[in-house]
Amino acid sequence: MITLDSITRSFGSTTVLHDLSFTIGAGRMTGFVGSNGSGKTTTMRIILGVLAADSGRITVDGHDITPAHRSAIGYMPEERGLYPKMPIIDQLIYLARFHGLSRTTARRRGLELLERLDLNGEPTDTLESVSLGNQQKVQIAAALIHEPQALVLDEPFSGLDPAAVERTLDVLKGVAATGAPVLFSSHQLDLVERLVDDLVIINRGRLVATGTTDELRRLRSRPEWTVEGHADMAWVRTVPDVDVIELDGSWVRFAAAGSDAAEAVLREALTRGSVSSFAPHHLPLNRLFQEVTQS
Amino acid sequence: MTAQTKQTPATQPNPTMTVARAGLMAAMGLVIEREIMVRLRSKAFMISTILSIVLFGALVAFSGTLPSLFSSTDKVAVTSAGTQAVEGIDDVEPVDVGSVAEAKELVRSDKVAAAVVDDSESPVGLRVIAQRSAPDSIVSALSQVPTVEILDPDAPDPGLTSLMGLGLGLVFFMSAVTFGSTIASSVVEEKQSRIVEILLASTSARALMFGKVIACTVLAFGQIALTAVAVLVGAAISGNDLVLGKIAEPIAWFVPLFVIGFVMVAALYAAAASMVSRTEDLGSTATPIMMTIFLPYMAVIMFSDNESVMAVMSYIPFSAAVAVPMRVFLGTIEWWEPLVSLLILAVTTLGALLLATRIFERSILRSGPKLSWKQALTGGGLG
């Protein structure tokens, strides 16, 4: 478990992180979401110690973070880059050896990772000779090469095709399953929504919300339901304590204060005819995101 | 997935999140190893190394035979007295003629370069006949010269002195600039590709910079040592004992001064490179360093015969590597002077290393517009 406690950081006269606190739980996939320039990259750099915080502290399981802790983190920086002219496997070995891995262990582990990530190319190819998507896979392998016990990944899925996203996801989940805290940022909110356990949303360097996606939905918006029948649903507008958000003939989406009000709508619909579906409506994360960052 | 769980035993939750981290020395070793391997695998580096070795070696090996390439044998018409006179003059092939008229005829028709005939009116009893101008070698060989007494046959040849200054200066200047640029581009490459973030997450900026500086010094020194071996082999082939004998001591001083001076230059180049984000901006921060190497180099060449200027230059860190060996060669240096010079250089280099580390640590993660030296040193507006 990695905890950030009141992290503040300025560049010159601009404060980019204001009193930021959140926790990356052990074994939890934590999505880190915020608009461009909201401070995600700076936060990650501070966790890794490549940048110092002006104030605040970072703890690992309650103890102040040490270089040994940081060495156990697999890190993928925002701006991609390894050595363009160096063979792929050689750079993985090079990076692994900074963590004390032997050359042979590093090679075995590197080849295994490239295999699992389905690198389309030879491990002995130079990085610049493979496609951008494949370079991205090498970058992910670089973050995982030293058997990290935590992951901090800046936009790990950008530039990957859907199949590669799934493979990468499998690998990351595998790491989380060992009890490792995993933090990753992404602008692909549909993806984040599908795979995270926890969410951290920041805006202009301030924490906007943190918790599970369900918690955030409960926190930030009135719950919504959808009903589909066979007759026109316009009558829902007249039901008290219910707001129709979207209406399309026999299909309606509405917000209600609680499930009692929603069930009242269902009962009324059943008296008016047959109902083919009734379900709570999950607000897509991008809507939730807009809602919390604009409020 | 099974391999994953086998290697990283699940600990839920993860109590002591630690992984081994290479120490400063080990990390430096890794950086050194990579830097050297990358250069050794680079075709450009290998070609330039081999070229310089072959070129210098060949130059010395053939230096003994060089004069003969430029000389030619002249045919000279001689009468009976002339035959005796031209005997023993190099590069002259006598052609016997019966009379002065015959000799003149041969000169006019360009069959011979000149003629040497009897002349009772000449103080030396000979006359040289030539078409337009007399061959200097013949005239001077036939002239009477006063007795010359040489007091110090081992005194340095001024021509050789300036040649040595030029040579050592060139070696220092070329390798400082070449390897300085190498280290600079290697720093910018890592900064530009942002791999430096991954590296700094697992090691320190100091390990990174020192590793690069040491690797570059090893490479530069290796290249020069190989060139030196080639020169010595070339000297042995040509039997040129001048190279072997007289410049052994100057070279012995050049080596430590070069190595330490090079570390200083390499560290400054690394610092300059850490201040920019793109290779295109490198020129502006690296130029001041190049000038501090280039100006002393020019001065050493221009003032190689000015003892007081050379004395001052031998204490300036940037020119010591060239000025000290030259003064040792000229014999105008006290025994303790090279040691003081070496000490000054070592202290300056230490200072340069500390300064460069400071700049490097402050600048290496900065992206965007280049920093000025002032910003990098004071930390003004730094993130």
C-alpha cells in the first residue's frame, strides 16, 4: 500500500499539486484520471523520486518511502523512450541489472515478458526497427523486467491495439494479483472504467474524488434507471420525484432519489403494459469525469 | 501467469516492498559497460579509431624515407678538376666532358642540370655553369665554409618542438572535442528519449554522470594509447630513434595530465548536455566549453617558442596537458613544476566534477527550453 499524504509541488510560481492525498491499495488496480496538465505525471514522478515534493510525505505500508521501496516499483514514464539504436533484449537486461538482477535472469525474464506481450519482432532487433505499438510493448516490458512489487504506469495503453491492450491488461492484473499496488493513468475512460478497482480523479493539481467507481457514482450523481416497455413512456415525466433524462418512445432513462421511487415507476409501467427491461443505469465514467471536474 | 506467480510469491498485503538496488559503484559499472559497448559496436567509432591508428603509424614509419621522395639525382657535366670536386656530393651524377664548351652545350640542351669546370680565376679553382640558376646543393657543397663548433648537439630542434606542440595539442584538442561531443550526445539521447526517468528511478544522477565520464575517458585514452603504440611501432620500423628517445619523458607527463584534464572536459560536456532537451540546442551550451579548450590550444601552438607564455600556460588546467610536456621536452621546466601543474589540474577537475554533478542533477529532468549556465547553477526558476 502506497500512501500520498498532502503532497504539494510548485514549479517556479505555479503550484501544480495542492495538498494531494490518496492511497494505492495493495493488490488494487487504481486508475489515475485527470485532464491534460492536471498534475498526473508530476505526481507519478514524485512517487518514483525522480522529482522531489515541496512538502508532504509518501509512505509504504506506513513507513516513509526509501530508495529500496522505489526500486521495487515498475515505472513507465509518460514520454516513451528507451535507446532507439540498442537491441530490445539488451536494454531490458541493462535496466534489470540496476535492480541487481543477473544478466541470465534478466535475459530469461525479458524473453518471457516479450513473449507474453506478443512482441511482433525479434528480441535482438533494435528498438527503432519495430513499430510504435511494439515499442510500447517493450516499454511495458521495461517496467516489469525487475519483478516489481508495485507499478506506476503513465498512459500504459496509449498506442496499443485492442488485442495488445488485453494482453497488457492480463499482465498487469497478474502483478496486482500478487498483492502489488498498481497505479496507472489513462485518458481512455471506458477502459479505465472496465478494469480499475479504485479511481483517483484530480483536476488542476487538486484531488477531486477517490474511491471505487460505484462509490464515486453514489457520491456524485443521482442514481439513474432505464425502463423499456412496448408503449410510449412519456407518462414518466408526470411521476413525482423522478426526472426524465432521456426519452425515446418506449425507452426512458430517468434519475430518481432512491430505489423506492424507481420501483414506483416500474410498477406503474407494469400496470400500463408489459416491460421488457428495467435496470439501474451506470453513468459512463467520462460523464462522471466531466461532472466531477467541472463542478 | 504461472511463471509470474512462481517468481513473485504472492504476499497479501505486501509488507516490505523492496527489491535489490545496485549500489553507486555497481550502477556506475553498468553505465560504463553500456557506454563502452555502444561505442565499440558503432561503426563510425571503430572506423575513426582504426583510421587514426593506421594514419599516425604509417606517417612515422615512412617519415624516414620521406626526404628521398622529394629529392632527385641531378646530372652534372664535369671536366677533369670538376670530377674530384663533385665526388662525395649527394644526388649528383657526374658526366665527364672534355671541354668547357662541351659542358656549356650540354647545359644549354638541358642534358645536364649544371656543369662544374676548371677556373683558375675562382678562389676555389672551379666555375659552376647553369642555365638560369645554379643548383643550391652543388654551389653550397663547393663553397668554402668556416669551421663550425657544436656545443650542445642534443639541444631541441625548434622545428621538432613546434611539431610536438602541434601534435600533442592536436591529440588533446581532437579527443576532447570528439569525446566531449560523444558524451554530450549520449546525455541528450537519454534526456530526449526520457529513458533518464526510468534510470533515475533506479539509480542516482551521479552514478549516471560519473559512469559516462569514466567510460568516455577510458575510450579516449584507449584510442590514444593504441595510436601511441602504432607510432612506436612505426618508429621502430623506420628506425626513427628520435621518437623513441627524446619524447619519452614528455609523453610520460602528457598521459596523466591528459587523463585528468579529459575527465574535467568530459564532466563539463555532460553538464552542458544536461541543460538542453534537444540535440539541436546543444551547440549553445557546449560552445563555451569548446572555446576553453580551443583557445589554449591555439595559444600553445602560437607561443611554443615563448618561454614565459608557456610557463603560464603550464599552470592553466586547460592547456597544461600540452604546455607541460613541451617544456619538459625543451628542458626549461623545474622538476617540481609538472607536479604542481598536475595538482592544480586535479583540484580543478574535482571542482569541475562537483559543479557538473550539481548542474546535471538539477537539469537532467528538465524538459522544454534550454537552461542558461546561470539558471543551471543558481537553480533560478528550476523545477
